[in-house]
Amino acid sequence: MLSRRLWLAGLILCGVWGCAKTTPPAPAAGGRAGSGTLANGTQTPEVTETPTSRGTIGVSLLTFENPFFKVIADNIESEGKKHGYETIALSADEDPAKQSDQVNDFVVKKVSAIVLSPCESRSIVPAIQAANKAGIPVFTVDIPCLEEGVEIVSQIATDNLGGGRAAASAIIEVLGEAGGQVAVLEYAQAESCRLRVKGFMEVITAHNAVVQDKIEVVGNYEGGGDREKSAAAMKDILQSKPDLKAIFCINDPSALGARATLEQAGKADAVTIVGFDGQTEAKQAIKEGKIYADPIQFPDRMGIEAVNAIVAHSKGKDVPAQNLIPTKLYKKADADADPSLK
């Protein structure tokens, strides 16, 4: 009888104090599952956290033939990964129809955000509108889309207008009071390049108002932003304008193409080149005296800022409609001090 009473007492105590194995306390509200100390003094194992997946960023850029756009794409991918985004980065190969197909495919895939450098602003409107209708935020980088009827969250770009003005100041510095004939190798399809030419012409016009038209802009010639096309255009310019003193090229491939033609024609020392971008090959050419100067851009920063805008917008924060990154005029003294060059 006594043993039965003891057995009942033990059963009651087990119900009060609990006979199941001890379980660790739940993390405090707002804390994370991770290392901590249990009541018995032992440590819970460390739990490694991984970024929460935010989805995919669809990127369609003008061309990967120009390293500038590849740098933007690479930085969007690396920065996006830090914030939990996957990236699909595509080259539109300067083909408006191909780019429209890429954007429409992003819409079908239901990406979290789309980043574009439009091949041609008017052609891309229907595809952007499809993204707008699907509720997918659209951002532009380097090249804007200023057309009516589209919703662009933010444009991240170089201050192309200011860069064009800096290029003009470099030309004025070279030609001095004597002045002379100047040509422009443009890429009229791209809004960013049109802004560079606009800034360039503003400063040249203002300068000529003071010095009585000493600098003559003899024409804008289409170089397509391409080395080979610009080299061919430079041949035509030299044939029609043999007294040319300087040329403004809207990007580095254009400047390098122009330089190749000048060397072939034996006029490398007769015509001063000012480019635009700051690619390594062009910086090396500046160091060697083949190009006078470049307003340099920062495509790595543009890619990072595009992701920052996407993240901020996803959190409901206000994002500036335009984020312009200033250029820096890069000349031989800068190249001589540049540790990245030979």
C-alpha cells in the first residue's frame, strides 16, 4: 500500500514539474534564431542567416560591345546580390526591336524591377507601358526615356550636359585665341549623346560670342558610337575639311576610331581629339598623348546607384526622379598619376 502511495505521489509531481525532456526557450520577440544560452548554461548552435530573396532584376542595356555598359551590368549584378536580388543582364545590341522583346519577356517572367538604357526612346515606349501596367517598376541608366506616357521611377546617369561643357572647355584650351575648325562625331540615336553635344555647343557658342567666332564648328558627323564607323566618318571629314584643328567625339570608341584614321592619314599631330567616357584604353591613349582629354564617367557607381534606387523604392521610400553623377575632366597629368596604367 505504501509503495502504491509513493507511486501516485511521483505521478503527481511529474505532472506539476514536467517529466518531458527540456526544450530551449523561444527567442525573444524581435530577436533572431541564433546563438544563445539555455537555462542549464549550455550554448545553442549558431544559425547562419542568408539574405531574403527579393526576386530578379531584369537589365537590358544598349550594347556589351562597349565595355562601359558591361561595367554597369556587372555592378548591378554584384550590388543586387548583396540585397538578395538575382540579375538577368542582357545586351540589346543597339537593336530597338530586340530590346522591346527583352523587356516584354521580363514582364512575362514577373521580374521585381527593370533597368534599361534605351536603344531608341520612342521605340521602347510600348514595352515600358507593358511593365507599368504589370506593376513592375522601371529605372533607366545612362540613357533616359523622356517620352510621354511612360512611368520611369528614376533615371541614373552621368551629367552628360555638364560633361559636354567640360569637353568644350578642353577644346577651347587647346585652340586658344587662334581658334580653328572643329568637328563633332556624334551618336544621334542616343539621348545621352545628344545631351553631350548640346552642352558642348552651349560653351562653344558662348565662347564665340566673346572672341568673335574664332572656333568654327564645321559639322556634326554620325559615328554611331562605334570605332569602325567613326574611323570611316573621320576619313570623310578629312577629305572635306583638310584644315580641321580639333574633334569632339561623344565616346571613347569614337575617339579611338578617329585616332586610327588620323594616324593612317599622317595627321595625328595636326588634329586634337577630345573623347568622353574614361575607358582604360582611352586613358592610356591620353597618357601617350594620342587623345587630349576625356570627361570621364563612373559606370560602376551608376550600377550601384541603380540598385540603391530599386531597394529604396521596394521599401516605399521616395526616390529622386533623376540622379546625375558629375564627370571629371581627365588629362595627361591625371593619366601620368594613374596607377592602373602602364
